[in-house]
Amino acid sequence: MAGKLYGVGVGPGDPKLMTLKAKEVIETADVIAVPVAAAGEKSTALSIAEQAVDLSGKELLEVVFSMERSVVKREIYRKKAAETIQAVLDEGKSVAMIVLGDITVYSTYMYVYRYLKECGYETEMVPGIPSFCAGAAKAQVSLVEGNESLTVISSLKNKHVLKEALEHSDNVVVMKAGSGMNYLPELLEEEGMSDKTVVLGNVGLADEYVGPPDKDIKYGYFTTLIVKKGGL
């Protein structure tokens, strides 16, 4: 009998923010699948899990999700990752694939899930606290109040997507903002939103930053913006 696949969100960074369910699944799974962008790369999700769960003696399975610009090449890596996990499931072992934040928000797990679900494997998703929720709490700002709307976008699209989101939504969360910080501060200033924006960098990690946009700071990949048209 084939094993079961779990997708587990380990939260934004602080191991204390991992859910009890996430800990339980990681502890009981036969194998922990660890997504990385390149072979041998350190995994932030694994680092978080290791601080909350004793993984000594646990079988770890590295699965590579390349960040290649080519969609075709990325799809090749995704299929290979799914097939690697599939081989373990066929041995009757349960697999917990861990990801940063929540399992449903910009998660590499979804690529594996779709492939294996279609193949008939049993699956389950375990939610985690998304980085923008943890960041909003850290900054002590609300994401939505009353009848307000919230839009979540990726800065990897383009500046026009943010302009459109700001036009139609009361509050906007910009994820993967690190690569867009070369144009986002200027755009926010043009839109009169600089003082209505909080930047969240590496929330829950040792070098976290929570504060206003700053052109002099070099932001990393795990950067998120919260823009509130009504003010912070």
C-alpha cells in the first residue's frame, strides 16, 4: 500500500509559531521532503522544523525546485521532484513535505500535490501561519477591518499589477518583494503610499526588519510589504 503525502507549513520563522499539528505530522512521518532551490542548499523550512522537532534519525529527502527563468526548465524540476517523492510513497512510506509559511500561499508543495493527487495518492495539507499574517502582528497593524478588502500579489509580476491592486483594494500585501525593491519604494512614493506601507523582512528570523520602506537597505527574497490605503 502506498504511503500518504503531507504538505506541512512550518510558519514564518519562529519555531514557536509552528502549529501542534505540524509538529505531530513531522514527528510521525517516515520521510521529510525538503525543498531547495539548488542541490545542497540550506533550507530555512528545515532549520525551523529542527528547532521544534527532534529530527535525529529521521530520513530527509532533498527535492530541488530550480529558480530558472525558463518555465519549461522549472517544470522539468517540478516533475522530477514529484517523481522522487512518488518513489518513496510507493515503498509504503509516509512523506511530509515542509515549506515556509502556509502550505497554500506561494508554496512549492502545490506542484507536487497536483501531480501526485492526479496519480491517485492520498494527500493532506497542514496549514501554517503565513509570513504576512505574522508580520502584520509584529508590526501591530490590521490586515483588514470591517468591510475592507485585501489583495495579495507577487512583486515578480510588474509595477502595473501593484498599481491595479492599489486602485481596487483597500489593503495590499506584496510578497516576494525583495527583487522589486529597486522600484517599489519609488512607486509607493508616486502613489502617495510610502507612509502607509510597512516592510517586513525575514519575519521570525534573526535578522528580521519591520519598518518603513528604506532605499538604503538591501532587502532579501523573504520581504513582504503591507500597504494600507487608509493608513497604518
